[in-house]
Amino acid sequence: MIRFSKYIWLYIVLSSVILVPGVYSLVRWGLKPSIDFTGGTVLEVQLEKTISKDMVNSIVKKNSIDLIEVSSGEKNIYIFRMKATSDTKLDAFQKDLQKESGDKLIILKKDTVGPLIGKELLAKAVVASLLVLIAILSYVAYAFKSVKFGIAAIIALIHDVLVVFSSFSLLGHFMGIEVDTLFVTAFLTTMSFSVHDTIVIFDRIREYRKKDTRTSLTTISDVALTETMGRSLVNSFTIIFMLLSLVLMGGESVRWFAAALLIGTITGTYSSPFVATPIVLLLDMWERRKK
């Protein structure tokens, strides 16, 4: 048996080192929303040859495009972000781009989202997250006949979501990475994964508590963590390796979605034994001292 409970202070320090700069970034700079939430048009094209910034500005001015940002990548891929633009203007803009670059123009992505739809998506994402939190707290508290298990699961879940959000706040500020509807899918998946592993550990603790009521909860939790750690790591690493391959070799359109899932999987694997379980132990200590 490994005495995991001896190092609760270490888990607090490690989580603080990760969360403090991330939360600071989140409060100061926030997230960089994509047009999915702000409304607008994004056009991603691959051209035959590179065109200059002055030429892009000239084409934009000619077609009266309200350009917000333009970025370029490998293989002459250009991403144009602009305010909501009609199909007629976009078609003319594409023809001028093709004319200046050569005969070849491949449209990789073309999306237009109105500002009202963007606000509606954001509102729905917030509502969905709150409903998930309430459902998880209710289920865990009912299943384990103790509110402290439900509180511990929710705090661990909030810890994981904060890690994902703060990571993308830093990425958005320093690398210009935007959050879109795929990011919402990623953090909702992170919430699910976080609780999934926590439930396995809590269930093992409950099982031993039924068999042995004399042994302290600290010892029982150490036994439960020792027995479930191997299973948790094997399960998580199969997911981590797959997501890592998508981040490194996947296309641009899914890279940051996979990165969000990867961060969520890693922090979810960490938080179940090293955040949720210590919180249960601390709450149990506080409860016994109060009595």
C-alpha cells in the first residue's frame, strides 16, 4: 500500500503552481473567442503561391471587406476573419485572390455566424455546464450517501475545467489561439472524464467502508488509490497517446480541439486521486473535529 495521504501538501502546491498563473491570465486577458461566439465570417483558403500583405489589403479594400484579422500558415494557407459578409462579396473576394495567386485556389473552410447566434451559443454552453454540475453533485451525493463525496467531485471537476480554460487563456494571449464550439465540446468531455475516474475511486472506498468500519478513512483511501492507480493510468494513457498523435499529426481544424481534450485528460487523471480524494479526507477530518 502506498501512503498517498501523506503528501496532500504536495498536491496542493502542484495544483497551485498550475492554477495561479492560469487563473491570473483568465482574469486579466480572458479567452479569445472565435466567430462562433462573436459573429462574423471566416474564410480559410489554400493558394497556389504566396501573396504579399499589401496585395491582400488591396483586394480587401477593393471588395469593401471589413477584415478583422488575416493569418498565414504552411503550404500557402491563409485564414481571413472578417465581420459578417455576404456570399456575393465573398465570391468576388475569392476570385480576386485566385487571380493574384494563380489558377489554383482551394477553399478549406467558409463559415458565417450572425452575432445573435453567437450569443445564443454562448448562453447555451453556460446553461449546459451549470446543469452538468448540478446533476453530478446530486448523483454523487445520492450514490455515496454523503454530501462530502459530491462536494469533492465538484471541486475536482472545477479544478480540471479551470486548468483547460486557463491553458487556452494563455495560448490565446501568447499564440492567438481562439476558442470555438469544438472547445465547448472538449471542456464538457473533460467534465465527464474527470468524474468518471473519481467515481471509480469513491466506489472502491465505499466498498471497503462497508466491510470495515473501524479502519480510518485515510487508510482505506490509500488502499483504494493503490489498487485503482494502475487501472487509471493504463486507461488514461491509451487516450493520451491517441490525442497526442492528433495534436502532432492531425489537421489544423482539429489540432486545438485535440489539445483541449489532451489537457483535460491529463488533468482529469491527476485530479481524481490527488484532488478529489484529499478533499474527501480533509472534509472528513473537519467533520470529526466539529463533532
